[in-house]
Amino acid sequence: MEKETHQNIESIIEAGKMNELRKLLVGLNHEELERLQKLLNDPHEFSNEISSLLPYAIRKMVERGEISVDSLLPFVEESMHKSIQKNPQKLADILFPVMGPAIRKAVSEDLKRMIASINASLESGFSFRSLKWRLQAFTSRRSYAEIVMANSYLYHISNVFLIHKDSGILLHEASAPESKALEADLIASMLTAIRDFVQDSFSNAEKGTLDEIQFGSLKIQIEQGPYAVLAVVAEGQPPADYRVTLMETIEAIHFNLGLELEKFDGDTEYFKLADKFLQQCLIKQKKEKKQKAPYQLIFLLLLLIAGVGYFVLINYENKANFKRFITELEATPGYHISSSRMSFNKIYLKGLVDPLAEPVEEIMKRFQKIEPGTLQASFEGYLSTEPEILQRRAGLLLSPPEGVEMKIENNRLIISGTAAADWEQNLELKIAAIAGITGFDISGLNKKITDLQWIIPSIERHRFLFDINVVKLDSLQQIQFDSLVKAAVFLDAYNQLYSRNMAIYVRSYTNRNGNVAANERVATARAEGFITLLENAGVKKALLKSQVLFAEDLRETVSLRTVHFSVFDNKPISR
């Protein structure tokens, strides 16, 4: 035994001497040499050792200028591209704690601009509650829009749950002091079951997440993370920015407890550290007591607004009606308005008016909103030279008979038509007496001829041909007949004017072939029938005489069954 012990001691001493010798020769001890030999023989160990030194070596090479950053970019980009293609979720999990704050910062800037815009719009608002909120904004040094939005939400967050995403195990929960305890594990299992049900039931469920569950007045809001899920139980409607609070909380938990979440083995004790983050989600706002609405004040305010609006509307309509009235008055011939105004529903006018102009009262009747008593007019008379007034003045002074037309062109009087000789006497002197007329033209005026030289031809030129036993006019004959009637009426007027007894023979032509008596009866009937037509048209019967003529007794050739007319002096009228 002693010998064996002695040998062991000698071997140890020998080994120590060898280690000492080895250290003196190569500068390494036995353990370091074994590690070096393992690196040389094991490629995996060697690659691990090199990987720790590679970033430092690359940095040194870049500093010395042996390689450039641009030359490394293709390799880095290709590596990232392949990594993203292989496992895109991994990159998303890595960037999750970083991207969230960056996105929220951008959204926050947009919200600030929106709040500024809302604040500018609300600055003009007025109410008792707005005064209270403005005071609150002033004392808290916050914008008015922020105070309005803050006081518009009523909510209470009672419970917060942190749940492991893959297993559905409750990691930790926090509750408000006044809230009743809930079966946290049961709720976690329920949310996991609902999530699994949605993913199994809908084909596109994996593309989205379950964000909210509504049950009566209770609402469960859910915020997803790579390894954990945050669920809160809310009563009422949380504010719009509460979702941002949930996102910040889940990001903070992943940032601080990300490794524990990724390597979770069922032990939840470590996640008590997340309590400080969960407590931030327990917020509330109590509902303010409703104040009794000032119905009487509101009613009076509405009544006042209605009264003011009615007054403004009536005033606007009166002014618009007044403008239309003045516009039409100025456009009426014979008026010249120098000044006009409206005050307290009274219209004050000054100007000039022609005596022959349309009365202003008649113009006012076309505007029902203007009462006659509202007009205070001060007009002075003048002689207008407007064409309408000049024609009206000429008609009043000259009294033209029927058949005479008068018109005004450039202040000149143009007269045309036919007039009796007595009306034409001293006509030029009468025209010269019309104010505003600078000249005249009577070349188109025809004088009535007193010796029948135009009346007789206008009657005797008419010829009418009829069928057998017919005295009915066709359309062309009716036009000729109307011309005959006018000439016959003029002949009657001639008789009355000059005390004459001129008459018209209505001559019907026939022959002696066959039954002479029958032919004569037909011709007489045709003449009498035509006389009846003339009488119905307004020609006096005393002016008409029937006459039957045989063709054999005439020197000229005439058409049978025709009616001709001949003017003759029946007999003088005794005086």
C-alpha cells in the first residue's frame, strides 16, 4: 500500500515537472494545449472561435482600407433576404420592440396636427360646458381640443391579463382594487379557445388577429405580441389612444422579458416582474353627474335666434324686392330716377317723370310686397324723347283713324296707310307741334280717292265659277270673296260720305240651250245665293242687285255658271 502511494506521488511530481517543462518550452499549460488541439481537430469548434473574431477582423480590414463597406453590402443584403425568405416571422419578432415606438411617433405627429385643427375649429364654440373645459385647458396647460376629447370618454379598466401566446397559460394578472376577482385562468383558456376557433373556422384567420370581444357592457381588448398576449377587461368605451397604451405595454414586456417568453417552460414565477407594466393599463374615468339642462334658457335662445333670423330674412326680401322695383321703374319709358333709398320699409324716390308715362302706382301693383303707402316719391315733370313716349304723344295729338299706322325711328314720325282727305288737312302743322319729334315721313300715306276710280275696279275684277246647282266657295274662292267684301264695304262708306247711291249688280250667266226657263231659274238662284253670302259677310242688302244674263245676248264671250259684278249708279238721293 505504501509502495503504491509512493508511486502515485512520484507520477504526480513527474506530471507536474512535465507541465512545468511544457510551459517553459511553448508557453502553454496542458489544458490550453488540449483546447488548441480540439480547435484544430474539430471544425465546429474552430468555426465558433473564428465567428467571434470575424467582426473585429472585418472592422480592422475596413479601417486599413483593404476592403470597403460597399463591397460587403451585397453579401449582407443577400443574407438578410435569404433569412427573411426562410423565416419572416423571426425578423418581425426581432424588430417588434423597435418598430412599434417608431410607428407610434409618426402617428403621434399626425394626431398632433389633427388636434391642432380640431382646436382651431372648436375655439369658436360657446356653451356653459365649453367654458368649464376652457378653464380646465388653461389651468392644465393643455389644448382645448385635448380637454374636449378627454371629457368625452367614460370608461373603467378592471383587469389585465398576460397570457403566453402558444400555450395559452396565464403568466400574470393585475386587477383594480375596487374590482371583483375574476377566474383569470378560466379567462385565459377562454381567449385561447376563441382564438383557436376563429383560426380553425375561417380560412384567412391567420392573416389577422383577434382584437376585441364585446359582451354586453363589458369589452375585452386584446393586443398581440410575438410570444405573449395582453388582454384587458373594460367597462364602457376606453379612449382612442388606450390602444397605444396596450401596444407600449406589450412591447415593454417583450423588451424586458423577451428571452424568458421565448424559452418559457411553464414556470410563471419570473413573470411577476411584469406587474409594474400591467398596472399602467389599469385606468378609469368616473362619469360626471348630469346637470339639469337649462331648457328655459335654451328655449329663449332659440326664440331669439328665430326672431333675428326672421328679421334678417324679411329685411333681405324687402331689399331684394326694392332693387327689382327700382330696376323696373328705371326701365319704364318716361322715368328718370336721380336717387332712391329704403329705410324702415319706406321707399324714397326723386327724379323726373313724363305725363304720358305709366303711373307709378300701376308699376307698384306688380310687386305685392310693396304697399302703396310705403312710397314717398318726389317727381318733377319733363318731356321724354323715348320712342314709346313719342309714339304715345303723337297718337294722343293726331288721333289717327283706322288704317293708319305710326312709328318712331330716330325721333322721326313715320306715317303709312290710307286716310280720308279731311284727316290729312294741316297734318304737317300738327306734327310740327309734337314735342320731341324732329322730323316726319308721310310718303307712305295714301289718300282716299273721291271719284271711285279705284273702288269700282276692285269690285268688278272678281269672277266666280260654280258647278251645276252649286253656290259654295272653295278655299281659293274664299280668299277672293273676302277681298270682294272689303271693297263692297268701302263702297257703302263712299255712299254715306258723299251722299251717293252706288250699287252692285250680282250677274249670273247662262244660255238658252235646252229648257230656257229652267236655265233662268238656276241662274237666278245662283245670283240670289251669292247675295245671301255677301249679306252674311256684312254687306248691306240695299247695295246688292241680282241680274241674269244670257250668253247669246252678249257681244263678248263669257263662261257659263259664273258670277260677275258690276257697279252702277242706282239713282241720286234727293236732298
